[in-house]
Amino acid sequence: MHYKSLIIISLIALGASPAVAEIARIKSSSGIATIQRGTANLPASVGQQLQAGDWLVTGKTGRISVTFADNTRFAVGPNSRVAVSKFDYDKTRQQGSFVTRVDRGSLAVVSGKIAKSGRDAMKVQTPNSLLGVRGTRFIVEVPQ
């Protein structure tokens, strides 16, 4: 009986542990393109899931296209370093918050539902500025 209780408690604890949520998927990748997740460098491949905190890094010939859960789309250009710093999205209410950081290179964005859900719900940080997005298409370029 004691053994069964221990198994049940273990299963409950496993079920209660937070899962890492998928926030986006890579739709295309070419050239030198990697995802930096913590200390790991992963090759950017089609279908790969992204997590908040991931860095999208491209080399001289690299490009990465990504679609997020709220239908925001990113196109990361060559010689870029872009972080998905924060992505919280409630699909039921279609609201959330999204913070991206562009350290260098270029990022083309077609904003999704988060940007349309509220004032300053989506932000893009660069080394010299902070942009509030209100639902549009735009390009950010940060020289090296």
C-alpha cells in the first residue's frame, strides 16, 4: 500500500511540473543559422520549436523565418542576432506580451494578435532604442 502511494505522489508531481511551452516554429532556414538556447548551439532547422529566451543567430549567408503562436512572423536577415526575450500568449483571450531584442543585423516583422491586443503589448529592443508595436509590418536594422 505504501508503495502505491509513493507512485501516485510521484505521478502527481510530474504532472504538476511546468512544461516548456512552444512559442514558435522555424518555417525556413538557409545558410549559417543557429538557435542559441542557454549554452547550446542548435542548427536552425525547419519545424524546430522555439522557446522564450532563444537567440536566433545568422552568419554572412544565413536567414531564418519563424511563425509564432499568435501568427506574428519574423524574417531574420544575414549577420543577425535576435532574441525572443519574452513571449506570453493566451490563445483563448488572444492577448499577451512579446519582447524581442535585436543586437545586430536585420529583422522584418509582420505582427500578429499580441501586437493588436493592447498598447505596447509588443516591444522591440535595440542597443539604442525601444520600439512599441501597435500592429503593423516593419523592419529593424541594427548596424554591427
